[in-house]
Amino acid sequence: MKHCVKAALLAGTAFAAMSSGAWAQTAAPQAEATAVEDIVVTARRTSESAQRTPLALTAFSGETLARTGAQQVTDLQGAVPNLNLVQGRGSSNATNIYIRGVGQPDALQTFDPAVGVYVDDVYYSRIRGTQFDLLDLERVEVLRGPQGTLYGKNTIGGALKLVSRRPGQDFRARASAAYGDYDMIDVQGSVSGPITDTLALGLSALHSERGGYVTDPATGAEYNDKNSTAVRASLAWDPASNLRIDLNADYAKDDAGMTVGQAQNTLIDFSGNVIKALPAVAPKYDFKTRATPGLPNETRLETWGTALRIGWDLTERLSLKSITSYRQLKTHDYLDFDATELQVADALVAVDQNQTSQELQLTYGGERLTAVGGLYWLKEDVTSHQESYNDALLGSAFLNSGFLRTIDDTLTTTSKAVYGNVSYAVTDALRLSAGVRYSEEEKDYWRTTSAFYNKLPAFNSTYVFAPPVGKWDDTSIMLSADYQLSADAMVYARYSQGFKSGGFNGRANSPTEATKYDPETADTFEVGAKTTYLDNRLRLNLAAFLTKYKDFQARVSGLDTDPITGLPAPVLSVINAGSLDILGFEIEGVAVPVRGLTLDTQIGFLDADYKEFNDARFTSFGGSRAFQDPAFSPRWTMRFGGQYEYALAGGSNLTFGAAAKYRSRMALAVDNTLVNSATELPGMYQEEYWLYDARVVWNDPSNRYSVGLYGQNLSDEVYKTDAQEFSSIGNIRTAYYGAPRTWMVKFTARY
């Protein structure tokens, strides 16, 4: 608590002292701010003011994102209370998303995300391919808490929605070019306008590259770099006043080097012999690491998709919408899990995924009654090939045996759902809402694992895991009531349920590990208030919640004996470990105290505790590890910032911006103590830290041209964002780090 008080005092000082900030949303993005902006969102599948939506959400307009220099989706980290949004462990193309302590950090294809990611109403089934660059967006919405009654599968933690800008009858063009340290180059462009009186076309593209933050001190090889290209085309056709058709197509390619972290402890072989001695506590990271020589330095992703959205106003009050989509993703990633020059746990993971989805939605908007109902269907096919290179693990008897383990698997998932949501205004002030969703999910999985000892073929083996088809169903409900105290103040209460289906252990190498696990569920109780004061110059939104999170799916590791070689063999199981109670509150405030000055803050408090976590290995604790800390659940997340717009002679202006972001101590892995011990593993934790960002932007009198200087992590803080715990494989514990101090100069032109 001492650290929390200290953090709050420091943050308060920063808030009072700052004259600029990053994320405040104002009514006139390129002119002096006089009021707080209100954004229209579709969080409940109908358009309504964010201030009238009875659930906890944070929305950012596309102009806000561009103005603050945000380049990719992970730049939202810190701007939303109780949100963890970082690059995934060991991957340049995946994201680790936790909302209010609920998430899924593992990019393995058999793990479903716990936070739904949507682009233009299309659900993305994998956390791979969600490390989006922000390109020509209208807005981003972050919905906190279960959203199961209105959204597709797996929104037990919440939803992240990206909404593209729709081309219209007014010509619009935008271009930007940025340069920064580590040889960073980012070029973006978008253009849209009419083709005919009813048809408009939009085109956008970007290329972004940067040298690696991490280098190999022996070879000079660079890791943790960036090299991405993306294009998107949009057609908007309004053939009649009551018919709206949108066709989008996109393509993205990422061709970066490996994402490498830092080994956190001594590595051993399967006989218990030390093969790499490291300090008990890893030294401060200097962004240098040793990777295995000869391992290709590449992580490649290619993804494309198309979506057709048709909106038809059947009557003045009744509308029908159809959303049809197809997406394909291919990755070819090399991973050095141990982050050393030894071949302890190096791997190739190649994934070929495609998904087809169809949603039909009927909306009714009356004077007092609003209703949304729909049907949802998704089919996903995932095929993967993996190779594991682990010669250093085998000990002297098998050293240089030419060991190779291969894994090939396929997963077909079919999801079906029917849903409905109704809101009724009992009076002009009181509104009651209810929703229900019934879901069915079917998964067909097959996997084969083979071990090859090229110089010792007698030890070769193959294991096939072909379980029966898994089938799960669920009924989730939502109930809410909101009361408009005045034109500027609303209070609400909400109960919502979330569901994430079961699955199969995608790391099963033996019958011991070949398990099917059950679904997760969550029940969240939330109360909140959304208020505006002083002629829309002050906004304060509050929310408090309690989540009952049950049967969460945890990967746990252990050791067994290989029946062929007689060596200890890792056991990587997935279990429904138990339950958590997650209690918290959130504060979001924006103030415009004087013309041109905007101050804003986002504060989240989270108290996540296991109520049950059964693990038979923890005999000293009665077979329970409920004393451990849940992962990615910092007690405090806080951000304080602001911006000041200063008018210059001739009509141009300067905008100064800065922000301070705080995150308290948190666990970075589910396994964060020694087995059968309460002794914490320091490498699996990140201590409390602050990050500081700033910017200064010049705008010409027409607001068409701007030049900005942006700085991130100005104090050059070294901090972990994720960690990998594979103690059963060579005692591996690896941490991954956020970017060091960076700067960027950006030129933007708008027409």
C-alpha cells in the first residue's frame, strides 16, 4: 500500500504540473480546445453516445490517435484503465490482451483469445495477426467486461473494436511520413472520394520499418525489429436511400526478425547438469542477448481478408444487416525460447489459418424500445507444423545426436450462436435492458508428435493424439438499468456473463498430456456513473465491478519419464485450474479548465485473487496454489496527462503534450513460484514503474499541414512486458521487454 500511496502522490504532482497530454479527446482536434468531445459508438450494436452507453468503455477518435502519434494498437497501453495490451511473448505479430485480469497470452493455435478483437465488425480468431498498425481509422473502442450477449465468440474479458473510416461523397486525402531513431521509417497514405453519386472508393496503405532494439553482442545480429506493409481498399455504395453496401479488402505482410528476450535463470539438461550458469537474479537488461547460431532470424506473417456488409432499412424503424467475411493468415516464426546461444528450446512454428463468418442482425429503433437480434456462424481451419530443436537438453549421452522433434496438427472449429438484446425506456429517465445469447461450439482436433535421433534411430518415436470431437454450449445473459439524473449525468448497474469454450492441449506429446479442458465462464457485476459538468468542460466517468471468474484454463508444467529414452520428459498440461474473484474500480476524467488547455487522467484499481487453484504437486499447501498472484493483474494502472494549444502569429499554432503512466507490480506468468513453494520467481515479475511521453506539434493556419516531434519512454525505463515459464524444459524462464527511449519526427498533410 505504501507504494500505491507514493504512486498516487507522484501522479497527482505530475497531473497538476503538466501543461500538456496525449489522450484527451476534444471537440476541435486542430484548434484551441474549449469543450470535451463526445464520440458516437456502436458498443451495443446501435449508434449512441459513449456517455449514454451503460457499460464501461473507452473510445478514441481517429484524429486523436493520429494527433498523439499512435502508430500501432499497442500504443493504447496505459490509456485505458485495467487494460494490458502489449506485444505477445516471442512474437512480432501477436498481442497479449488482458482486460480486468482476464486474458490469454499464449499464441498457440489451440488457445482461444479471451478478449474479442473486431475490425469493422469482423471477429479475429487468433491473437496472431492482431499487432495492427493504425491505418485510416474512424475510431477505436475498448469495451471492458464480458460482452457475450452481443458479440461473437470469446469476449469473456471484453472487446477491442477497430472501425475504419467509410469513404463518402467528399474528397479526402491524408499522407504522413515519419523518421526516428533505430532507423525508423513510417510512411502512410489514404485517399477517398466519389466515383459516382452513389459510389465512393477509399484506398489506404502504409509501410513501417525499424531496426532492432536488441542485438547479439557476439555477432551484431539485430532482433525485435519491425518491417510491415499493409494496404486496404473500401467501396461504399448507397444504391438507394434505404440500402447501404460496404465491401472491404485488406492485405498485410510482416517480415521482421526474431523477438528475443532475456534468460532469467540457470539452464540445465534433462539429467540436471548445468549447461548455462546465470545469476539467481537477472541483471538489468541492456537490450543485448545471445541467440542460437544458425537459427534463422525471421518471423514472417502474411494475412488478407475481405468483408461484405449490407445494411437495409426495411422500414423507418426496422433495419437488417448482413456481415460476411473471409480471412486467411500464414505465419512462419522462428523462436528462441531460452534466449541464449544454446539449442535448449528453439523452434519453428508455421501456421496456416483461415476463417469464414456470417452474421445476420435485425435492429428495431422505436421511441421507447430498441432491440437487436441476430444469428452468428463461424468456421475456422488451422493447420500447423512445428519443429523443436533441443540438442543441449539431452545431456552428454545424447549430445549431438541430431535430435529433432516435429509436431503437426489440425483444428477445425465451428461456432453457432443466436442472440437478442432489448432496451426499454420506462420513463424519460429510466431505461432497462436485457440480453441473451445461446452458443454452440464444436472442435475437431488431430495431432502427431515425432522424435528423431538421426544418429540414434533406435530411440525414434511417434505419438498420435486424436480425441473425439469436442462439443460445448452456453447460454449467457445480460441485465442492466440506467437512470438519467440530468442531461449531463447518468448512473447505471449491469450484470453480464461471459463464456470461452473448451479445447484440447496443443502441446500434448504423451498420453499424460492428452487432455481436453472445459470452458471458462465469468459473471460480472458493475455499477457506474457518466457525468459532464461546467458546460461540457469537465467529464468524469466512474465504474466499479466484481467478476466471478470460473474454470480458467491454465497451462501448467511438470516432469515425467520418457518410456523410450528413460530421460526426464516435460509434461505441459492445460487444466481448468479453479476460480478467481476480481474486484476493482476505474476513473476516467477530462477537463478543459481554460481555453486551449486539456487535462486528462485514467486510473484503474484491480484486486485479483485465486479462490481455487488445484495442483497436486503443491503437497505442502494441500494440493493448492491459490496463494499465487494472477498474471497481468497489476493493482494500479494510472495515467496523467494533458495538452496545451498555443496560438502563434499568422494563425498557426503549437500543441505541447506529455503524459506520465504508472503500472504497479505484477506477475507475468501463471507459474510464478517454485513448484510446491511460495518462493516467488523474480524473473516472472515486473516491479512498479513509470513511463513518460511528450510531444510538440506545429500546425499551419489552414490545419492542413503539421510537423511533430514525439518522444516515448523519455526516462529510458527498462521494464518487462511479458514472460515465458517453461521450467520443465531446461529450467527455462525468459522475460520480454518494452521499447527503450525513442523519438520520432512526423510530417502530415491533409486535404
